[in-house]
Amino acid sequence: MAKLKEVKNKIAAVTKTRQITKAMNMVAASRLRGAQSAMEAFRPYASKFAEVLGSLAERAGEGVSSPLIVPRDEVKKVHVVLCTSDRGLCGGFNTNLITKAETFAREKTEAGMEVSFTSFGKKGRNWCQKAGFSIVKDYVGIVGARFGFNVATVSSNELINGFLQHDYDEVYLIYAEFISMARQNPKIKQLLPIPPLQSEETAEETGETPYLAEHICEPSPGKVLGDMLPRSISVQLYSALLETSTSEHAARMAAMDNATKACNDMIENLTLAFNKARQAAITAELMDIVGGAEALRG
């Protein structure tokens, strides 16, 4: 009977765990809808912003002399903006991002460069502290929650000031790109100095010249482009935060769904074991009764 009670207690414990995982799955699904809506609403703006930026850069030509696009002669200090979540229980989401950051930081360190971090999320901050990297700024309670464009603006202004003051020679962004509910890829993007436009790379790969609409602007394209370049850093950072937030909720939803299915399998196996143990106990009691009756009859 002690074994029966032990199995029964395990079934009750796994049932409570299943209730928790199911509730967390529903919470993640609810937050995912809001985060995905914000991400999908911002994607057209970011795409159009990049299109206008590319068009102005094409029209301005060599007239643009912004220090944000001029690479340094020698790169000694590299700064990384790492976007992770504040909480766990989302599968390998944070592990993949941290592995990407660790590999990138190791490559730069082995090349003799000094690497520092700006972290969004507790998981990235904790890893930076354990790994011994310098943390210039950390933001907690942003990824996974509702946040505005001002968060990206404040952070991007600090990054631009650090770049212009030669605190950093290059600035990179590591975030999770939302592909689908089952796929979130860690991605590295260079923020500063602003790299050549993606349209040029696409043209080299496809062999076709992409169409760039000619935008009429006042004042000159060069001056407008000079004002848009700092804002492009904010747009890219905000887009990355939205992608990471959506990816976190999708990863947690999938992880909790898998955990709920595992609980169901465990409950099924434990119930089968409980029934077998109970049947064995009943059979043993019947054998004792029959044996006692036969002994009295004899």
C-alpha cells in the first residue's frame, strides 16, 4: 500500500505541474498576440524607412559626410547590444542568443579587441557578469513587456554618443528574428558605423538593379539623409526589440505546450503503474483469503 500511495502522490504532483504549464501557455499565447501585432504593424514602417534611406543615399552620392557611416581605420573597441528575456522557461531561446554572443565575443577578443555589452534582459546581463564582460548599460523589464519607441531612442542616442566620442569603434546588435511560431533565429547586425545598404548586396547576388523610387525632398537629399541616419539606429533597435519580444513569447508558448504534453504522458504512465500495483495488491489479498479459507476447511 505504501507503493500505491507513493504513485498516487506522484500523479497529484504531475497534475499540479500540468495545470501550471497550461496556464503559462495561455498567458504566453495572450501576450504573443499583442507583441506580434506590434511587430507586424512596425515592419512596414521599418521597410519603408529603409527604402527612403536607400533612395536618398543613392541620390546624395558622395555628398553625404556623416561620421556615422565612416568606418574606423583601426578597430580596437567593439560594443554589443544583446537582447534576451528577463525570465526563463522558454526552451533554448536564451541559450541560442547567449551562444551567438559568446562565439562573436570570443572571436573579437582573440583578435585583440575589447568587447563591452549593453544588455536588454536579465538573462543576458547575468551571462555577461559571469563571463566577465564589461556592461555599460543594462535594461530590465522591457523585453517581454509593453514598451514604446522612446526606449530605443534613449538607447540609440547613448550608442551614437559613445561611437562619436570614440568609446566604441563598432557597434553590433544581437537579437532573435521571428520567422514563425516554431522558428526564432539569433541574428547579428552591425549598427555602427552604418554599413552599406542591403539593396546593393541584393543587386550583387541577383544580378539585377533594384528599383529605388525617387523621393522629392526639401532641403537637399544629403541634409535630409544626415538627419535620418541617427533615427535609423533607433528604428533598427526598436524593430529588434519587437522581434525579440515576439520570439520570446512564441518560444515560451511552445515550451509550455511541450511540457504539458510531457505531463500528460507521465500521468498516463503513472496511472497505468497505479492500476497494476492496485490489481497486484487486490490479487494478493484474495490469495490470502482463499489460503485462509482452505486452511480452515482442511
